[in-house]
Amino acid sequence: MSSKVVVAIDGPSGSGKSSTSRGAADRLALRYLDTGAMFRAMTWFMLSEGVDVHDREAVAAKADEPEIESGTDPHGPAILVNGEDVAAAIREPEVTNAVSPVSIVPEVRSRLLDLQRSIIGEGGIVVEGRDIGSVVWPQAEVKLYLTANTDARARRRAAEEGGSDVSGVAESLLARDKIDSGRRTAPLTMPAGAVHIDTTPFTLDEVISQVVALATEASGSGT
């Protein structure tokens, strides 16, 4: 396995990106970056500063202020805002419900894009998000696009959140899909050259194995 390989994993919420990315990074002995956590961290900062997340100009004006640090250990990726550990706080419903309007602001995406590229650096990393293979690192040796049917995605996300309202989660996921796919800046799309994996019929271990095989093949071929 090349220590320089970059594995870009994109896809909508609930498709299994996070678990797959962490598992693949662990098996491949690579670093791991959750770009979604970075957007959540930015959203947490905006909320903590009392910024109206629906006011794009207000969000844009504050986008350069927070110092965001992302850990790359797949076993426990840290996320800090101005030195404060917000790993748990960014998963709270208040942040989840506010991340979409913050993430579509171009100034936010530009700021985090620079941070993401600096972390990727010389490679040796599995990166997950919604525009990694299309915008952040289109030269990635391995580009994957994970999807799953709406029911499977909703059940997974509901289980992660410790709730049972699968129908409500499904509605939320579809609403997020619409926002992500329709935004002007870096919309959610399958990157050119990406391998599409529908994770619906597979176990997590089976999906991870597919990713590991693709990364190993790409690294061995010298691409």
C-alpha cells in the first residue's frame, strides 16, 4: 500500500460513508478525514456566536474567525474549535438542523476547502464528504461514490441517533439531499471516474472490503 494514496469517498447522508471510511483507513493503515465534521464544527461556532445561520452575509462575515483542527486517527478523530473539543457537541440536533444553511455559503466552503487540502497534503489518507472526488481532491487515486436506498439510509441514521422515527429521518435525509444536490457551490454529485457502490445489500464489513481491494489495486498499479 502506497503511503501517498488518497481515497476519496463521497455520497449522501446515511450511505455508510463514515463507518466505511474509518474502517478502510484502519485496515489500510492510513489517516482519516471527516470533512462533514468540519462543516458541523463551523456550524457549532456560528450558533455559539449567536449568528443567524440563515443570514448568508452574517455567516460569510464570520467564516474566517474560528480555528478548526481536525484529527486524522480513524479510531477517534478529534475535532476542535478554538482549542475546544466539540466532537460530541457537533452531533447534537441543534447543529444537525443548522448545518445545511451554513454549508451552502461559498465563503464557508472556500475556507474549509483550504483546510481540507492542507490536511490531505501528500496523501496517505481516506477522506469522506460530498465533494471530495469532484472538488476537494479530484486527482485522488481512488474515488468512490456510496449510495443506499432511502429506507436503508433512514434506518442507519435513526440507529446512530438512538431514535426510532425512521419516517421522520427519511424526510430529513431527502430534504438534505435536495439542498446538497442543488447548491451552486460544489453540489453533491458522483465524481468523474468514481466507482459507484450501492451499500444497501451489503454488510459494513463487505463494503469496507470492497474499498480496501480497490485501494490496494490502485496503489499496486502505481496510479
